[in-house]
Amino acid sequence: MNNDSSARIVLALRQWISAAAPGARLPSTRSLVAEHQASPVTVQKALQALSAQGLIESRPGVGTFVRAVRTARPSDYGWQTSALRSPSSALPPSSSTMRNVPSDSIWFHSGYPDRELLPERLVRTALARAARGDAALSRPPAAGMPELQQWFAQELGQATPVGVTPPTPNDVIVLPGSQSGLSSIFRALVGAGQPLLMESPSYWGAILAAAQTGVRIVPVPSGPDGPDPAAVDRAFAESGARAFYAQPNYANPTGAQWSRSRGQEILEVVRRHGAFLVEDDWAHDFGITSDPLPLATQDDAGHVVYIRSLTKSVSTAIRIAAVIARGPVRERILAHRAAESMYVSGLLQAAALDVVTQPGWQTHLRSLRHQLQSRRDLLANSVREHIPQAHMGALPKGGLNLWLRLPDATDLPRLVRDCEETGVIIAAGTAWFPAEPAGAFIRLNYSGPNPGAYPEGARIIGEALARQG
């Protein structure tokens, strides 16, 4: 009798649960006893059966509730195949540099500096001050806070030589990080289906942004000193492109820095073709044995569209960057930005401005230079000792990465997998090529956590590589 009653209550409650919202409270035991004319023991058996099936959960002193997460039938998303159709362009996968990995691993894959390399005290103080100010509750102008526009324009203007007109604050558009700015710039300057010259290898995020906007990438080979101006000239002529994306200072991933003469030659090629140079100055604050001199300081005719980011050097939580563009192209970029984000958080803009205008900011940058040099040299020496098969070339004068060429027969997926199984996370260089890779490469970041583990990490990579014969 009790068993039959319990089964009857379970059936009734299952029907009730199927129509209830997740988290809904079940009737009390007393109510169930009265409703089903059963004993409290029988009701409790029914509730225990439902709990064992994962349909309800009991909260002592509160009541019994429908589980917020319930086992459900498999969802059918097949209709989306027809609705979405084929993608307009093949999108590359997200880079392995964005992966979250176990904290006890040796990180060589990440693209962001470790917390100990950030101005933590300045950032915390700036965020607290910004939260108490008007920026926490007001909407900033679409192009950015005037004071922050002024700072970006002044920084570039201070490096502009006599005879070249420096930028003004009105030439600046503040961005929620440089990545979103790349998409807007590619749409404004190039457009879907149109060619864009790009260094090869180049920043994987720029490759992804170009693919998502439907831009057709025309790769231009780039070496330790940057691309050959003649190759850039030929690519412009053959493709009909009107824009060239490049990182003249501490390129990601190679660390290459163009010489002043190389930059002038390429800028002259861009001018001759009536084109734009999209200069991504992502590592402006990461000079080690040289200082970055943006090509934008040599141009006042609007050929250079300059991107300057603070995200990596201030804090990954303060995604603030800027694009400096002169002439009608600025309005086009601003229109695309308005369609994507309308405006950038005033709170983050105020915090970023606070950090970079404090006296402690320059002190931090001087300290950062020494810390990066120690880390770079430690990793480079470890590579020379433990990975003799790798070709490193000249040490980068800035940036965050070493770029290693491995033997042509290297099985990169196997190397990455073997290293990860031993607790070392590396990034295969494949993601940084807009077309076919020119060889087997890996990128090792020397700004991650626990630099004391670099020698051990290099040893593990070397051993994994040696096992491939």
C-alpha cells in the first residue's frame, strides 16, 4: 500500500516538476500528506526517489526545490544549419594563447604579462578614484574622454620631429582594446572582399579580425628586420590593395623592429601607392634595449593609421587603446565604432588616464624594462643550452616573445602535446601565418609567471624535440 502510494506521489510530482520553473519551491510535506492522503513516511519516500533522480534538492530549514539544472533531452539545433548557411569566409580558430591552463604549469604560451609585471598599486588606486568620480555614472563622448584623447595625442606629438605637424586630440578615437579597433579599421579602410597587405608572420588577432570582416589577406614575407620594401611595392602593384597592416616595433610574434631607414622606405612605398599603413604599436611600453619610434611620427598626410594599446602594460582588466587617424578616414572608423560599441566605459578611461599620468607610471616602465631584459636573457640562455636544434637569431630589442625556428621535420602538434603532458605549455607558430607557414616555429613568451622555471621548461621542450629524432 505504501509502495503504491509512494509511486503515485512520485508520478504526480514529476508532472508538477515538468511544468515548474527551475528553482520553484515544492509544496510542504504537510500539504502533500493532505493532498495525497498518505502518511509522512510515504511522502518522504517519494521525495527521496525524486531527489535520487536529480529532479529536486532539499535545503535544510528552507524547503524542497526543483533543481536549477535538470537532465533534459538532447537539444536539436539542426535548424540553424539552414538559417546560418555556409560562413562567408573560413574563420581561423582562436589562438592557443588565450587558453586557461593549470596554475602549476610552465607557461610559455600566454600573450599577456604576468601580474607581477603590472603596476598593481597604481591600477587599484586609479580604479578606486574613478569609482568615486563622475566617470562611474556618466556617458563619455563617442570618441573618448577629451583628457584621454589629449594624452594619446600628446604622447605621439612629443616624438614628432620639427617639420611634421603633430596630431591633435580630435584625431584620436578611444577604443575598448585594440582588437575591436582592428575590425573597425579593416571595415573602414578595406571592406569585405578587398585585399589587405599583411606581414607574414603577423599577429593572430589581426588575422582573425581580417577573416571576420571578410577582408582578403595578401601576405608579405617579413624577416628579422621587417619586410623588404620592394616586396611591399610589388604586393601593392599586383593586388591593388590600399592598406598594409604591420607592427614596425617589436612585432608579434618575431620581435622584429624596423630600422629607421627601413620604415622610411616602406612609408614612401605606401605614399606612392596612395595607400594606408595600419601601424599597430602594441608593444610601445615593452622596449628593452631600444625605444620604439612610431612611423606615425613621420606622417601628417593621413597615410598612417596608428593604434596604441594600454591593455597589456596597464592591466588586462582595463581594456583601453586608441587609434589616431587624420582626415575623412577618422570619421569612417568612428562610424564603425559607434555601430559596434557606441562608447567606451568612462570608468575604465578615467582609470587608464589616472595610471599613465601618475609619476609612478614612468618609474614602473623603467623597472619593467629591467625585468623584461632579465626574463628574456634567462629564457634565451635556457633555449641555447637545452634546445640546440632551435634557431633563435638575434635577441629581440623589445616585446614579450622569442620566435624559434625548429627543424623542418618537426611534428608541431606532437611537440605541443608532449610538452603539455609534462606540464609545459607552448604555442605552435602556425597561428601567426595568414597563409601557409614558412617552416616549423614556436613562440615562447618570457613575461609569464614563474620565470625561475624557464630552464626546466626549456629542458623539457628540448627533450621532447629530441625524441622526434
